[in-house]
Amino acid sequence: MRGAMTAAGSPDGYAPTPATSLGPALNADGYFVSNIAGSLYWVTDSVYQCMFLTTETGVVLVDAPPSIGHRLSRAICEATAMSGRPSRVTHLVYSHSHADHIGAASIFGADVERLGHAETGRLLRRDGDLRRPSPTITFTDEYTLTVGGERLELSFRGPNHSADNIFVFAPDYATLMLVDVIYPGWVPFRSLGLSQDVPGWFHAHDQALEYPFSTLVGGHLGRLGTRGDVIIQKSYLADLSDSTRAAATAVDPAPLHDVFGPNTWAGCERYTELVCARAARPVIAKYARHLAGAEAYTGLHAAAMLDTLRRDRGEFGLFGLRW
């Protein structure tokens, strides 16, 4: 990103960030913590977010982003001071193995019960990162965590953003935590969220809507999400898919062969650039007033969409050739 965007300004030609995309103001320590419902709370630094349950016997934390780091402990103490419940983290749930979401896991000590998908365990053992201790409890499909009168339902429903990303549902509070899939108020992070399984990532939107949630914790940015945020992101992606298909068909690759000759990769890259610019224009025009970051990332999303149409759907070959 070439500059900071706010609802009041627009550096470098970007559209102003919609006010509805912005979260609450941070405190002097650089974070915001608030109650979602009942014993469930969330924390954000406007770039990352996580959630935690206060229970009669301790705190269940879901993810530990290093960008928030030790401020997580302060946020938890702030919340438990109001509830009168213990502030010690006794359980830590990993949404998935990526360091940007659990890289502060070690600060809560060695005696914390850590839970994650079996693949998360394998990946963390492989990585050997002391900041991300391997889970002590793993599961393959579903696991219900009950602690101090509170519960979370953990489910693995197939690869999406990563091979181990799970759904974390708090049924008593109608809250779903699904990380790196939905970006409330914003277009997804670059290149379709850097997702490892793009078809699975698309399907995760529909899987999310199968849950009876009203509040969504997406893991990124400054505000909580709603069902409406899932629906508008699905619409954005559907329009992007249609626009990319149309652009891939409309751009004629023949002149590129004349320009680049036997340099296939150079010609292919130029073709991709032309397709993505063409595909992004109408999508940006439609969504820039509703989803922040549309100008910044829609071109990169179009490139990732072209790749998945080619690789995963078998709709195009190189240079847009139909199979």
C-alpha cells in the first residue's frame, strides 16, 4: 500500500476508505478490547484481531497475533477485572499454523493447554518455532472444548486459506471465528488472501453461512463482521470471476507473440497484466465505495482468479486459450 487511507483522505489516487470499513478507536496502548456477548470478548489493533472466553476457571484464548503481543494480557486483565473471573490463560486455540496469527503463543507459558487441527500440529513440529509451541490436543474433524462452564465448537471442514484452517464457533453467543477468509468492510488481502486452496477458500464462504452466527471474528482489520459482510464478499468475488473470464476472452494474445517471440513467459506475463487491468476496472468501479482497498488489490485478485480458472477449473490455458 502506497499510503495510509482514511475516511477523510485519499493519497495516491486511492478512493477514501468507507467509514463503515473502519473499526473503533484504539486506546493509548494501541489496542481495543470489548465484549461481544456474555463471556466472549475480542481484541484488535486495527490490523489483527482475536477473541477470548472468560470462564470460571480461566481464559480460553483463540489465536495470539504477535502484532498485539503482550497487550493481549493487558486486554484480558481489563476484561476479567470487570467480570471478576480469573485472568490466567489456561487454553489457547490455534485457528491455523501461520505465524502472523499465533506468533505470540509462547508468552502465555508452558502449562497452557493448546488445541489445533492435526495438520497444525504437524506443521508446527516441522517448523520448530519456539514462539508457536505445538498443540497438546489435536483433532481431525470436530472437537468441543468445554472449560469452566463455557464452550467452543472447533471444526475442520477442508482446506481453504491453509491446509489446517478451522472454524471456531461459540454457539451460546452466536459468534463464528473464521480467519483469513472474510475481511469485513474490505476486499480480501492480496491475491485472494494468499490462499493455498482457492476453491476451498471460496467454498468456506458458503460453509460459514451454514452457521447460525450473527457476529464474525475474521482475524484481520479493525471491526467485527456480520452475515452481510460474507454476502457482499461473495458478490465481489462472483463479479470478479465473471469479469476475469470476460477479460481473458477479450484480450487477443496474437500481437504478444509478435512482440515477444519465443520468450513465452514474457508474453504470458504481459497477457496477464492486460487481462487483469481489464478485469479489475468494472469491479473497482462497483465496489470502491463499499469495500476498502478495492483499488489496491483487485488487480492482484484478478491475477489469482485467472490462475485458479486456469489451474483449478481448467477453463483456460496460457494466453487465455480455451481447452
